[in-house]
Amino acid sequence: MKFMIVGKANEETEAGALPSPELVADMHAYNESLVKAGVLLAAEGLYASSHGAQIAYSGGKARVIDGPFAEAKELIAGFWLIQVKSREEAIEWALRVPVPPGHDGVGLDVWRVYDPTDTPDPSLSPEAAHHEAALRERLEDDRPS
């Protein structure tokens, strides 16, 4: 099962403040533990929302809204994509994320990532299912080692 651990943004991350050297070292150690356990698929930090955009739809038309965005607590600052055996294992890994003192409130979300192999789509023709599988395989092959 794949899960995404989402690190929430706060006023500091939205202001572009860099983490302390100690937190950076702790994050590197955490990421290394995920690699050693063989569960890490991806991990990235994100720039503040001032570097991003949102797409809003109305009446079938898209509108681009440039950042920054008002509610930092609804934004994300980074993520880990992991592959584990259960939701409980994903939560165990999330509980190990280093958090600096003074960061109270919801700091992480843990979301299961839908994978078509979890529940094969009965509406897919065998040809479409083969095409989907081949695309995913190509993505895996193209991933840097």
C-alpha cells in the first residue's frame, strides 16, 4: 500500500524561513531510516505558496489564482511517499517525523494513495488495462536509482 505523509505549512514555512541546521540533520536521518527500511518512494519539500498557483473552475472554465494563499494551515510544506504493508505502519512512520519544539496543532496528514492495482477497474477493457500497466512500468523504469 502506498501512503503520502503530508507536512503542513505554517507561518514560518510560508515566510520562506529555512529550518534550523539541527532540524535539517534530523530530517536527513529520518529520510535515511525510510530508505534503509526500503519504504521510501519520494520525499520533497515545497516552496511557499507565493511560488505556486491554484486552478479554480467555474462554469466549465479554468481560472489561475497566483499565490500566496491566505490560510497557511490549509497548505502543505512537503511530503513523503512511502510503500508499506498497512495504514498502521504508515502512521508509525509519520509519528517518527522530527518536529521542532513549539509546533502545536495538526502538522501531518497521512493519506492512502489510490493504486489501480488495489482494485482493478472492471470497466477497463483488457487492452486499456494492459496500456495502464505498461505506462506504470515505464514510469518505474525511468525513475532514477
